Amino acid sequence: MNMEEVRKWIQEKYPFLAANDDFAVRLYKQEVLKEQLTETRVVYPPVTSIKYLQVGVPATVVGKPMVNGQRRYYNACKTCGRKNCDNPMHEGAIQKSITPILIGDQTDVIHAVLFNDASLDNDLEEINEAFAAVFVGTKYKSSYSGDFELRVNTWEFLTNADHSALTSIYEYFLLNDNPRHILLLTNYNNYIDSIMQKNSSITSENIAKAEKYLVASRDNDYIYMNIIA
């Protein structure tokens, strides 16, 4: 794998990620070489403010959810999850749900739809009462309303302390304003120690949950952030 080839590919397909070589390599391996990541943790799309979401580009959004309509149900293929599956090798059906919500952050508000297995549905009040949540999805233009929406397949609720940890790390990245999305690991670790000392409600578990989405990788000297700012 040639690094120049990777940089050319990422510049053409995802130009806003071109500064992050580490994430570019990951995407190239997954999308071009079709390699499975050897690490056990999931690598999420970059954390992105609603204002900067791009159509068709997967992203991770942090915001306050609010139910915005009635939940609907439909039957889908148990193998591939599609509503209209014509593959004769796929057998069985599963009930899926669609929950319309609004997601708001400090930059904008967007309509979203949560797709889920009906058996795993959260209570609607639980969604409304959540302090915040992380949503992984893709922005698209609805063929029904003509509005832009976020199609969400994965989400996780955040407590106040989770959200404080995540926003503190995000803001630290913005203050350091590094176009390559790289921070000195020593400086980063010192900052994490300082926010935990200032806010006793933030624990190492809160930091770990935030880093699950905000950090692409790290080595002995640097930490590579998974953020589009």
C-alpha cells in the first residue's frame, strides 16, 4: 500500500479528511482493499457538528434528542435487514422500528430517523429524557419530505458526566487547532488529569466513553483525533 496513493484517494473521495493520514489509511483499507480491521474496537466515523454534515458521508453526531412523531414498524429480512429482500437464500423475517426524532447541538438542529430491531427499542420517554446521546448515521435528502435528515443505525445515551467529558475533550482539540488532527500525548494526558480534578463527577469511565468516539488512535508520542471541526 503506497501512502501517496492513499492520500490521492482520500483527497478525491473525502477531501475534508485528507489531513488525517491515520484515518485515511483505515478508510482505504476498509473501502478499497476490503480489509477487516485487526483491532477489536469499533472505529466510528468522525465526530461532526450538525452544521458541517455532508450528504452521503457517514458521521458521528453528539446532541440532545427529542421524539418528533409516531414510531412505525415494518417486517424486514432477518439476514440482511432490508425491507424488500429478493434473495432466495435469505430466510426469516424480523420486525424493525423507525422512530422520528430531532437532534440539536450548538450549531444546528436536524431531523433524524432511528432504525432499530423492535425488540431492542428504547421507551420514547427515555429518548426525550436523555441528557444527550451519540448518533452514528448518514445525512440524506428525504424522498418524502424533501428535507435533509440523518439516518441513524447506532446510538448511545450520554449522562451529564459523559457529555461533560466528551465536550471538554472536543473543545481542547478546537483550542489547539491542529489541521492534522494530532495532539501531543503528554499534553493531552495532562489535560485529562486537569478536567478530572476540576470536575469530580467525571470518571475514567466517562473519559473512556468519550474517547471511544473522539480518538482514532494513539502511539507513544501522539494522539490522533477522530473529529471534523
